[in-house]
Amino acid sequence: MNEYDEPLFFQVMQYASNADRDIVDMVSGNPDWEPPDALRDGLHEYADADAADFQYGPSEGLTDLREQIGARRNIDSDNIIITHGAGEANYLAMAQAVECSDVNTPEFLLTDPVYPYYPGKASLLDATATHVPVHDDGHLNIDAIQDAASTDTVAIVLNTPNNPTGAVYNRAALNDVAAIAADIDALVIVDEVYDHFDFTGDFESALTLSSYTDRIIVTSAFSKSMAITGFRVGYAVFPPALVDAAQTRHMLVTVSGSRPAQRAVSDALEKTPPSYYASVRNTIRERIDTFTNALETIGAAYTEPEGAFYVMARFDDLPGTLENVEYLIDEAGVAGMPGEAFGNAYDDWIRFSLCTDRISIAGDRLMTFFQNS
């Protein structure tokens, strides 16, 4: 079986759901906090809309939603395509990288560790994925990226704030990557879906790299920031020369996105105060502190995320394999994600998602397990 036929995420979640004991789920990236009030209000209002509003919307996405994104991002809304979540946005971006190149064996440069759906998409596009290890602190190794880049490279794919390391790449590093891409006529694809979960205050979008706007594609979604992973409302920002081809592929794949979901997101964007996002960040910070305090007591090594909502931990004599994750589920009652799912650089680690209000319980269970083992 190809490892992307059934991603390890689903294997672990299924194993945990079949366990004969209570399990704290720290696998899923499904937020457990409330969405903005304005989003619920928007859905209620939409239920009473005219019948015409229940039909196909514009394939590129609702105009007012695209205009709001453009205004917040300081970009032309004509370059924005509303997609079926960030998943489709990343697929369209990677497909464009292959389509607009004349390379016989297209290659994507990915970080190591990396969210496993990126190499999966590369495989679907008949391209290869080359993993470039990051520094020990999770930040980009620019020299390694430079060494790995070749004439076969069609795009360098980044995710900041990063899943799983929590690193927030600074503007200088993004600029260095864009310069490398320019030298080999490749694109840079930057997934910024966790941009509202920046704890450093230093996050800057790749869209600010004005010298490289012709080769940067930025993707994002509202799944995490508004706690609506089931709505599947994302978007991609393309250079003007790539918009039409990407839009054609989008139309052939999905026709158009959900009109009610887009309308609700548009209402929430307009009416949700910054305090909503700040409150969620504060909740995640508290969970980081609670969980890492438990890891400290255990004596585990762990990452201190600058962004997103994941902590990676390394336990002595318990490397991050699927077998050991299942062992923790059975014996400790805590489900994490095996580090080997993200590549080789952190294959000794286990990733824990903080999308649960049972962080204290998970920490206590892990402390008891390791003290008794």
C-alpha cells in the first residue's frame, strides 16, 4: 500500500477510537473552541435567503469575501481563488508549479519534518519530493535548501507558522528562499493557514516580498482561525500570470465552493473583533505551558512552539513510531501522532495537538505512565 492511500492520521485516529479505554485525542487538528458569533449569525440569516442564493456561486468565490481578503492582505482580489479548504489551495498551487514548468522530472523541495499531505500531493502530480532538514530549532536551513535546489525543482513549499515544529519563519529567511527559487526559475508556495496563531508577533506574510511577487503563491484557510474545519473555505493567492490556469483547474475539480459557508465566513471576517483571535491564542498559550510543564517533569525533550498549536516531544527509549504511538494509546490513554509521519528529521519524536481542553488529564496520564515504566 502506498503510504498516502491511507494517511497515518486516519490510522491513528481509528486505532484510538477502537481502544477499550478513555483516550485523550491529541492527534486531530480540529479546534475545540467556539467559532466567532458572527459566523453563526451569518448562517442563521442565510437560511432565510432567496432560493437563488442556494445555487452555484461564482467559481472563483464570492466577490465580497475575496475583496475582504484582498483588503486585509493588501492585494488585488482578482488574484484570489476561494478553494475547498487549504487542501485544494495547496493542490492548485503545486499543480501550477508542475504545469508551468518544462521539467521532465518535476521535483518539490519540502522541509523535513513536513505535513505529510504535501509529499502526498507531489506523488499525485507524478512529481518527486525532496525533504530538506530544518535546523534543530525548527527554522529553515537556507544553505541546505540552496544545496538541494536544482533545475528539476519546480517549487519550494513552506508552511509558516509550521506544523509540526511550531517555527515561525522570519521575513529574511522567506526572502532567501525566494531568491533561491528565482535563480532556478521555480515557484515558492507558502501555506499560512496558522497565521493567526503567531505567539512571537514577528510573523510576516510571504506576500510582503514585493521583489518576488511573480513567483510566490500563498495559501490559507479559515478552518483553524475560525474553528470551522468542516466548512472547507480556503483560498490561494496567485501571481497574475497563473490565475487563469489555476481557476480553470479549480472549476474542473470542484465547480465552485459552498455558497452558505463563504457567506458566513465573509460576515465573520467583517464583524469579528481582534479580541476573538487574541482570546484563542491565550488559550493555546496556557495549554502549551500546561503540557510542556508535564513533559518537563517527565524529563522529555520538547519543542516550544512560536506558532500553530502543536508540541513535539521525544521520550527516552520510545521513538516516534506508529507502534509506540499505539502503545501510548493502550497504556497511557493519550493519542499523539508519530514523528515518522512527518519525515526523518524528527522520527524519534511524537507530535501532540493542543486542540483539546483535556491537556491536564493528558499530562497527568503521561507522567504516571513514564514514572511507572
